[in-house]
Amino acid sequence: MSSLKVSSLTNSIIIKSLVLLIISMIVIVMIGTYVFTQKQMKTTLKLSYDTNETQLQQLANTANNEMEQFASRLTLLAKTSEIQSMDKFTAAGYLKSFNISSLFISGESISLFDRNYNLICNNSMLGSVKISYPIEFNRISPHRPTISPWYRDSDGTPKRAFGVVVSDRAHGDGRLVSNFSIRRLWKFFTDYKVGQNGILIACNGQGEILYHPDMRTWLDGVHKISELGLGDMNIKQDLNNTVQFLTLEDGKTYLINRTFNPTYDLGLIALQPKSEIDAQVSSVKHVSRIILYSSIIAILLVSLWQILIVCKPLNDLIDHISQITEGNLNIEKFNAKRSQDEIGRLAKVFNQMHEMIKRQIQELNEHRDMLEKEVKERTYELEQANKKLDIISRTDELTQLPNRRDMHRTIEKEVNRANRLNRSFSIIFIDIDHFKNVNDTYGHAAGDAVLKSVAGTIRSLLRKYDVLARYGGEEFLTLLPETELKDAAHVAERFRKQIENQTIFFGGQEIKVTITLGVAQFDSRLGAERCIQLADKALYDGKEQGRNRVIIWNDEMAKQDSEEKNS
């Protein structure tokens, strides 16, 4: 049906003319819209870039001033008499005083070292605990503060160590060292806005992230800006006012501005979503779309009259024919608005043909349904018969237990499962003692009753996944999955006691029987058939020892059996 519609459209002169007109107008409008929009995009983009650049430089200056003030305060402290005294108690009291401690935030420390770089004191409230600073003491200059690279101590916060010389003519020059925490700058970074939903990132010259709005993710350990999707960006490289977009790992595209201060090894990256810039010219795009849509609507209105007169009725008729071809005979009759023109006469002939085809197909379907019904009935009867035969072939008729063949099939499955999962299972071979005497004394009907009673009793003592089968005559075989030999022996003893203590009533007679049981555990080296033979061997030994007992096939019996075979 779809192929017929495509064929009718491609061969219609009216549609071809309409499509050509629409395409021409759309191309003209789209080109004009594109040129206008691109010009506005460039203007808006440049304005956004310059605005972000100005704000980023102001933030960078604020951060630089903060670190310069920190260095200046440290230099002034080094010149105080309390520090220059190099006295442990005087300097410690001064550093721990409220006026000095208020100059530092949580996580920052200040320590005084002598000329041999031994710790004199620090501002710790728990004594002078030595704090490690990644700074070369012998390279601290007396002219200006020496600054270490960014590092992380035990609390994980990025820091830099500032060191100044403490001049003391009596004791020699010492060193006053403090660490500057990036937390001082976070308040400025947090308040900084890049557009509506932009991102500000701070890093050092090696690209290590020092600040990110998502602190839990990007400040837990050391992370590089390359992990954000910035690739191998060199933060030290000057962009020269080049407008650049980058797509990060979150799949969003951002306008990037960046700046770097080599003195304090601090780079700032401002990322403004491209979608925000696009939204600023959305009004222009909206007007362009209105022009485009209005032009298309005008073209469609002009061409609609021709489509309604000819194209639509013909396509509807083709659609009806296609549905009948695909087997949908229950569609309504095709009705033409004007029955006297060519399309109306064509519709009348088409409806007559439709009724004839529908009638013939209905007769064929009725005959087919009758045949399918007969086939289903025969198939169902055959399936039921096969199920009954399968149950009969696998079940002992007297006890309704699995027979010997079905038991071997079950044991084979259990062997595969045991080998696959490295699990154990055990087998109990059971024989009714003196069963021939029961048949001879009470008759075969009584023997059958004894077999059913013993089978029912043992089956009631099993778990839901244990299997009991009639192995032949008065013999039964029990499969105990995931059961070790000692546990199987306890189960067998429970069988023996239960049978020994029960009385079977038949024809007014009380019949007492006992059973002898042989227990063996599956060994993958011997195989299932050998395991059954060992259980049978243990059963035989039990009968030799007087019946009504449980015999476990163990290693000692295995050695004895091997010696008998060799002799």
C-alpha cells in the first residue's frame, strides 16, 4: 500500500509542481534566515565572550590580591619583635593569640623554624606538633616570600606554602612558614556567575583541579581538567581573545574563557553553556520560523484546491485497493463525492469487484477453519496419548514410584549437576527381608500390599527433592541430592526403624517386615553405576550379617573388596 502511494505521488503533475514551488520558497527563506541568524549569533557570541572575559579577569585579580595580602601579612609577622625573638614560649604565645589566629582560617597553620630549620613553635592549640611543608627552606629569599607548588595534606584541601625569612642578628636568620588554603578563594568562586548555568573551574599549571562547583566529585583526591573533557588543554597558553567552544564529558557544549597567573600558579576557566547563547537569539530565530511557516502555509493553501479535487480521491481509491491486496476485506465501500465523473464510475466498479472477492474469500476461510479444527482435535488426542505412554513407561504400576529406567535417567541428571557444582549425593539401596516368605505365607496380594506400604512409608520420610524408585521385585533405590555419606546413613536408619515398628494389616492378618539397607556416596572417579553397585554390595553384606540393618560402604570395605578381587 505504501509503495502504491509513493508511486501515485511521484507521477502526479500537481504534486510535482507543488513540491517544486515549496522547495524553491523554502530554500530562499532558509538562506535569508541563515545569513541573518549567523550575523546575530556572531554579535551575541562576541558580546558574551567579552563580558565573561572581563568578569573572569576581575575574579583573577581578586584571587591574586587575596594571595598577595596573605604574603604581606606573613612578611609583617616576620618583622614583629615576638617572632624575631626566636624564643619558643614568646613566639608560641604570640602565634596562638586571638589577634594572630584570627588571620588564618580552618586548616591553615603557621610555624617558626630556627636557622637549622628545626621547629621552634607553631599556632597549634595542642602543643607544637611539627607540620610538614613542601618547601625548600634554604631557597627562601629574604627579599620576597617564597611560594611552594600547590599540594594536599591530610585534609585533602589544595594548599600552598608561603615562606619568609625572620632576621635575628643574635640567633641567625630563621624561617616563618604558613600554608595558604584554597578555601580562602572558594567564597569568591562560589559567588561568581557564568551566565545562568555556567561553571567556574580553578586549576594549577599542571591542570590539577583546585575548585569545581561539584566539590564532592572533583575535590575528592587529585583530578585533572582532562577528566572533564577539556582534553590536553594547556592552561598556561594564551588564547589571544579567540572564541572557542568545547564539548565536555556531560555532552554539553560550552563557551570557554580562561586566564592564568604564573606567579601564583592559578588558572581560572569559565564555561558558559552554548544553549544560553543560542537562547539569546531565539527571538530572531522565532521570527524567521514565522516567515518560513507563513510562506509554506500560503503555498499549501494555493495548492490545496487541486489536491482536494483530484489527488485525494485517487489516493483514497488506491489506498482501498492496497488494503484489499494485503487481505483486509472488511473495509467500507469507497464513496466518491461526485458519482457521475470518472472517479465516481471507477468507484462503482471497484465496489462490485470488492463484494465478489469478499464472498469467495469467506467461503474459502470457512472450509479452512473446518480443516484446522479437525487437525487440532487429532493433534490434542495424540499429545494426550503420548503423555500417558510417557508416564506409563517411567512409573511402576503397583507403587506409582519411578521405575528403574526413569531412576537411571534421574541419577544421570544428578551426576551432571554434582560435577558442575562440585556437590555430593548419596544412594540408599533397600531390600525387604524375607519377602518371598510373605508371598508364600499370605499370598501375592499381601506381598503387593507390603510393597505399597513400604514404598508409601519411605516416601513420606523423604524431602521434596529426594527420589524413591522401585528398582525391581522387592528392591528400592533412594537418591539423596546434596547429602554426605554420614547424613545418608542417618536417613537410612530412620527408614529401617520406621518399617520395623509398623504393622501392615491385610485380610485380617498382621504382617511385620524389616528392611536391609546399603548406603554409598557418589564418587566422580567411579561413576554413578559403580556407586549403585557399591550400595548393592553394602546391602548384600547386610543380608549376610543377619538382615534388618544399615550397612555403609566405606574405605575399609573398599579395600576388602579390592583384595577379594585381586585374590
